[in-house]
Amino acid sequence: MKDEAFSSESIWEKECILESNQSYLISSDSGKGKSTLLSYIYGLRADYSGSISIDQENQKNISIDGWSKLRTHKLSYLIQDLRLFNHLSVWDNLTLKNDLTNHKTTSEIENMLDQFGLLSKKNQLAGKLSLGQQQRVALIRCLLQPFEFLLLDEPFSNIDDTNIKIAKKLINQECKANNGGFILATLGHDYEFENVTTIYL
């Protein structure tokens, strides 16, 4: 069930504290700033007034090395445009990430691909996949690191209901394994996650 603790009013220009062992849906119509908020949290943009703090440190004071550590150990991001390397195979896209983190074994990565029906595509160029297949690969990639928060920008927009169920299972499984949570941007869909707080923009 959703915990609508943030009410139906926008959180912009208000204080909002997100706990890393909790999960949140960011719900709004298109153009209200869901992707913008995630990019702020991840440090891709800093064109905002007010302040954003991570572990009680103001984001704008975090060094390049500090951001590198955060993005390796605490924040993982599935960006809306996916940013796969289209000229590389599915497997190379995944192992490039995993080689940096050593977070998963080969068999664990293959198991994720198999759950999504993509194991037979592991040697295919990412750019030759359908958009839905690419989205599933990008989702697997963002799970190949430790995290406290998994940032997910419309992660199911091109995925059918069957694969959404698989994706939700993997997300919940990895959040539990990492003792972390997710922040998922959605156009009003709740996807029937349990124990999730809805934030309105």
C-alpha cells in the first residue's frame, strides 16, 4: 500500500527528507520536474535554489572524488535515455559496469538476463535491441553496484506487464540485499509496490 505521507501538495519549496532504507514514488504529470529532481539528487545538475544534502553534506560542497565514491557505492541511476553503448554487445555493456564494482558474479548477471528472456541476446549489439529490451538491459546494469538509493526515471515505460513484474522483483530483491531503497519517477502509476511513500510534484 502507498503511504501518502507527503499529501497531495507539491514538495517544491518545502523541506523533504528521504531515508535510504525507504522507497519512494515521485508522481506527477509530464513536465513537472521528476527527471530534474533525480538529476539534482545524482549531482548531474546544480541549477537550483535552496539546498540538497547527502549524509548531511551540502551537495555543492562535494568534491569530484566525493561524487565518484557516492556514485560507486551509494547512488545508482537508471536515466530515462538509458545511455547504453550501442556499438557494444549487451554483455560488454554490463561487464563494463561490473568490472568497476565487482558486485556480481558472471552467473548472477546471466541469471538476471535469463529472467528477462535476454540471455540469448548477450552477444548482440545493444543498439540492435528493441527499446524495451534496451530498457531491461539498462535496468540490470544499474543493479551491478552497491547502493543506498536506486534512482529510477520511468524505468518501465517501454516494458510489458510480464517484464514489469520481473523488474519489480529484481528491484525489491536488490534493495533488500543492499539494505537500500529506491526513488522511482512515474507518470502517476503506483505499480503496486508495497511499503512505498508517494511524493507529489
